Amino acid sequence: MPCDKSCPIEHTVNLIGHKWKVLILRNLFHQGTQRFGEIHKGIHGISQKMLTQQLRQLEADGILCRKVYPEVPPKVEYSLTALGESLKPILDEMNKWGIEHLKQRDVD
Amino acid sequence: MPCDKSCPIEHTVNLIGHKWKVLILRNLFHQGTQRFGEIHKGIHGISQKMLTQQLRQLEADGILCRKVYPEVPPKVEYSLTALGESLKPILDEMNKWGIEHLKQRDVD
DNA sequence: CTGCATCCGGTATGATACTG
DNA sequence: CAGTATCATACCGGATGCAG
């Protein structure tokens, strides 16, 4: 029933249903405003191209804000918008679940 | 800091950080135990192969249970395990966020 | 008839090198 | 430093085939 195109979960997934996007959000939630290189270092295994692509999509969806400083060397900062901040409860739940599940893993 | 390999969010993302997996979980949470064809119909745009692949991964990770009935015509049912059920709060938050955000969209 | 494995063509992704 | 361009590769979707 909620599986139409107006399904809330489907809508959410269309915006952040991608591994890298969640990890980008995690970084911004935890570190606040960050530069491109900072985010890149903080996410293990992502390529520059993929990071650029995902950042641009998140920006286009109004989840984060991209601020370019016209300097040399170039400096670009990314920060969460209000819409991005509103995703925090989801990230929190994922964090809580991960903690619980890692505890169980340790028991094994 | 939490960005090591033991980061809870990264762990969670590795298990369900995929668009189709979240939608599969949504279906099972909403409809309970379902057959392959039911899930396929319920998720718009997914191919049979992708559905099979994602279901197998979720099964391998212990999130859902696959039960084959040796009948003609064949029948395969998928249901959530206890581990899968424990993901519900995450789905709930995604649902809540989607509802809120769709409301804002309507205003536009 | 259902569930799913295989083959093939298009698309997305990763590694590297290069630019402003 | 923050990307872009290029190319090799891996992944994905669609059609087909097959077993039960």
C-alpha cells in the first residue's frame, strides 16, 4: 500500500539510499563543516570522482551546502543545510543499531 | 574518530546501505512473510536478477530467512529474522522523515 | 507456472594523470 | 587543493533457458 511512488521510505531512499551518501553525512554530522580533502580522508575507500559526484547530488537535493573560496590554493567547504540536519535521527538510529550489532559480533 | 573500520554507521551501511535492500525490508515489515513474486511486484523498477542478488545477501547476513517449499509450482517465502526485525527503528525514522519531507514538497 | 542462473550490451565505478 | 579527463573494469538490466 505505501509502495506507490509517494511512499515515504522510497522517497527517503531516493535521496540518501546510497552507501557513500550516508558516510558523507556521518562525517558532516560528526565533524561539522569540512573541506573536500577532509571528507575524502574520512571515508575509507571512496574515489575522488565518486565523492565529487555524491556531494553534487546531495547539494542538488538541498541536503548540504557547497561554499567555494576564490583563493589560491582553492578551498571548498561543505556543510549541512537545515534539511540535512533533519536527517540526524536516521543516522542516530543507524549508529545505535551498529553499536548493538557490533557488541553481538564481539560475543561470537 | 568513529570513522575506523569499527564505525557503527559504516557497519550498518555495509549491511543495508543499498537502495533495494531498504525497499525489500520495507516490504517485509509492512506485509510480513512474502513470496518472491510478491516482493518483486511490490518494488517498482527492480529486476529479477537484482532482487535475487539482494535477497541472497540479506540472507547471508542473517537479516532475512529464505524458505523453499519443494512443490510444483515452486514456492519460496522470505521472512525477517530477529536481526532483521531489529532494524525496524531505522526504517521507522526513514518513514517519518519521508512523510515530513513530502509534506514540505506539497507546499512548494 | 515460479524462481533463478546464464549470456550479452550498456552504464556506472575506480585508478591514474592532468589542470586551474 | 579541488576537481576534471581518460580509460579499463565491474556492475546492472533485459532476454533467454531451465529445473522443479
